[in-house]
Amino acid sequence: MSELRFTEDHEWLRAEADGSVTVGITAFAQDALGDVVFVQLPELQAYAKGAEASTVESVKAASGVYMPLDGEVLEVNDKLDGSPELVNEDPMGEGWFFRFKPADAEAIAKLLDQDAYDRLIKANAEA
């Protein structure tokens, strides 16, 4: 598996061999949300960085999943339509949300690496 990258919005990204990028929410995010009951997946279209691409609803709250980089959504995880609990059971694996083709393939390297993301979580916990 390739190295994961993260956003400050608690999304993880994994570059795939075909040049696409898989996106999901982190274990930290799904833990904060609680039991996920619904996932609205994005349309197969282009989104600007920061645009709300998806929504995840839990027993506690609804939260946006934001486009981490400019790009076009190529595929969504249809399994989440019937089994939104996959986000809780395997947020970093089978609970992924969508795959997209980034407008700038090098931009993923500028996102948070694991150490930087761990520092972010620690800072949030101390705040």
C-alpha cells in the first residue's frame, strides 16, 4: 500500500497505481461521529478543492467530506449505499468514499503525512 496523506478535515488519501486517489475519513473522524447511518456520495464530476463532495450522517451529527484537491470524481463506493456502517467498521479500507483524478498529480505530496496528522490530532485533543 502506498503512503497515506491526510487533510486537516480528517480525510485520508491514498494514491493508486493508475494515478487516481482514493478518499475516506480517518478513524479519528469516524470515532468522533459515532455510528454512521447514511452516506451521500458525490456525483461523478469535477470539484474544486474545498468543495463539499459528500456528506456523512451519524447518530450524533452530519458532516461534510470535502474535496481535498481540485479534481474529477471517477468512482464512488456503492457499498456504502446499503452498508454505511462500513465507515465505522473499516474507515481506512472498505469504508472509503470515492476515487478521483487530481488536476495536479503532485499536489497530494503537499498534504499532511502520518506524523503531521498525528500532531494535528494531538493538538486538537489538547485544545
